[in-house]
Amino acid sequence: MRRENPEATPMMRQYLDIKARHQDAVVFFRLGDFYEMFYADAELAARELELTLTGRGSREHKMPMCGVPYHAADNYIARLINKGYKVAICEQVEDPALAKGLTKREVIKVITPGTLMDEKLIPGQAANYLAAITSADTKAETFGLAFADISTGVFKAAELHGLDNLRAEILRVDPKEIIYTAAENPAGLETLATRVEQPGLASAQKILAHFPSDTSRDFAFENSPLALQAAAAVFNYFKAAQKTELKQLTRLEFYLPQNYMYLDSASRKNLELTETIRGGSKTGSLYGLLDKTRTSMGSRLLKEWLCYPLLDQTEIESRYAAVGELLNDLVARAELNELLKDIYDIERLIGRITNGNANARDLVYLKESLRVIQSLTPVLKQFSAPLLAALQDSARQKTMQEICVLIDKAIIDEPPLLVTAGNIFRDGYNAELDELRKINR
DNA sequence: CGTTATTAAGTCGAAC
DNA sequence: GTTCGACTCAATAACG
């Protein structure tokens, strides 16, 4: 029997409830083998992703819907993120076969341009920063700025004076996403920006316990509470989006922008430091010209060095000494070149391992990279420049050796990408596994 | 009440 | 080689 105003079906009530809590994101609603989008989300996704817009429900009360199968969702999510949208992933959190009535569903993570973990979605050479801006009140001229890349674990905070300084610093950081606590976004850029509540000082201080203790850093934060509150805003935002413990964030650094050369946005642009004025491409910029780095870590570091020119004479000379020594030793340089090219993006590998979403191949890549690092030592020994000498010391040979041996003992050389594919562990690593394999044969 | 049809994009196999 | 259709799943409308 037809009703004039039928109540929403149980599933639609569940959906609307979840959607109400994620207004600013496209909700990927898991329905069996598909992620579905409804209403405005469906219209948006159909338009942006070229999906067929269809409907669900009775003919008189059909609601717009479109969807993609779960195994293909990554690509579609990536495309939405690249277009600057946020995506909330809503999964079935119980087995539908065991569920009484409707299967329970929950948003298990929110993906935004600044909270990406997925290797496929972020370009290797660039950092993927989420930045937070805090301020004391609407007319305040002092700002807290913090930014972090959850895929590499880099996490920094600073205090800035004046809107010009703030804007220049944000352009330098080049975040993919910004959160701010003022009524208006002080950055005023086209970057995706979200307003959040400013964390209280007491609650902000609690995040320091997450990181290894560092009294000089804590002292700096005591004098710059806005920087600490910005760091807390970043931390909280990550936590809400990822719904994990954020173990991959292992360091938090307080820095002083005045220790680096001030570059206003016009100078940055005109110098074409990292991108050309026309077209904004890396090719043709100073960075594009100088970037002969062999690893993703090197590429990101070079970019940082170019954006943060040193002012301190001792530091500059120390860097020159290292560069000079490398420049003069053609043979050693060639050797390093050869070795470095076999090192994978260790920062992001470790990020995935710590976060618990690494695959077996990531572990093999880590092993191979650590092996290469160990064979760097004899080459580095030829140098005397302090910066290069420090590299030998920082390489904790024993720990690296142990990790290599463990991975090598446990995992075959070319494991499958999927954990479910099996055939990951070596014979002889685990007696029980060997036994089970024998039975299976 | 129970059974069947419907709904998305991709994958696989079968037919051409 | 390419095209067509069945099938994937959960929810529910529509039918018997």
C-alpha cells in the first residue's frame, strides 16, 4: 500500500544518521560489494567521476544513487581527493550473515588531501602536509602554525608574527590542506580549509606525552602556546580522520622561522624556487634543475633546503664543506650514486609498517634499503666533513642488521602484494606453518 | 508470508 | 580479438 509520506527504510535512516555526522565529506557507504553514494553525494560523484546516476527505493520516492564495487574504490577515492574533496569511508562492521536485521555500519576513516597515507595517492618527491593555524583572538597579530605529513612522520610547529609572515610561511610549507581556528581562514588561499575548535592549552599539552620527552622543545612551547595549540589541532584532526593511535608520528619539532631567510610570496614566486611562474611546473624551476637526487627522501630534503635558506654562517659553512668534499671526490660520488638509487622511500615504508597497513613487499623493500645503507658506511668513512661523518654515526648498524636478518629469515624474496595470497613466509620460519602446509599438500 | 527482481562497475567465462 | 551476459552483495520493492 502506497503512503503519502513513507518513513525512510531502516538502512536509509542509518545512512542519514551517518551522513549527518559527515556533512563536509562524500560518504562511501558500503552496501555488500559496493560503495554507494546517495542524494547530493551521488550527484556530485556521478558528475566528477563519470558514474551512472541511478536510484534506489520505490518509484515515487526514488533517491539518487551511484556506486562502485569495493575492489575498484581506491581509484575513485583518489580522484575525489585530487579534486579537493573529503571522503568518509563507511564500512559494514559486523558479518551480515550473523547480523540480526540491518548490518551495523560505521565510518572507519575519513580521507582528506592532508591526511593521506596511501602511497598510490601521494607523489613521492613532495611532502603532503596538513597545516593548522591558531590565533589568540580575532585581532591578534600572533599566530601558531603547525604542519605534519602523516606518511613520513615529519611534524613541526612555530609561532609567527604578522599576517604577512604567516602567509609567507604557509606558502613555503605548501600544505595540501589547512585547518584554522579563527572565524576566517587567515591564510586566504585556495587550499582546502576547514574551521575547527581551538584546542585548550591544557588539552594541547597532553599531546606532548605522545612524543619522546624533550625539555628544550617543551620549554619553547611554554613560551609559544599558540604553536603548541596548532600542533594539537593537527594531531586531533589526524586522530579523528584515521581513528588510529598515530604511532607513525614519532617526533615533534619546534622551529624558529627567523633562523631561515625570509622570503615573501612574491620573491618565492619570481625566483621560481620550486615551480615556474607560468604553468607552475617543477621542470624549469630551480628545484627542477637541481634535483638529481636518488631517493624520495633526498628529493624532499632538497626542496626543504631550497625553501629554507640558512642564515647562520657556521651552518652554511658546514654544509659547504660537505658539498665540497663530495664534489671533489668523483669516484666516491659515483659509488654513492650507484648505492643510493636502490634505496626505497624508507620514511613512508616505516610509516606504513608502524600504522599496520604494510604488505610483505614493503618489508622486503625495507630490508633491501637497510642493506644498502649498511654498505654506505665504508664509502662515507673516506670523508671528514662533520655533516658526512655524522651520517656514519647515526647509522645504528646493529639494529639495522637485526631487522635485515629477521625479515630475511621470515619472508621470501618476492612475496605477493596481497596478504591473502599466501606464500609469504619462508619454509622453516614457523614450525606450525610448515606443518599446515605439509597437510595441505 | 516467502520468493524474485532490482541496483552500481568490474571480472570472468562463453560465444561469436 | 571482441562483445555479451552472468555474477559479485545487501537491502528492499514488488510480486505471488
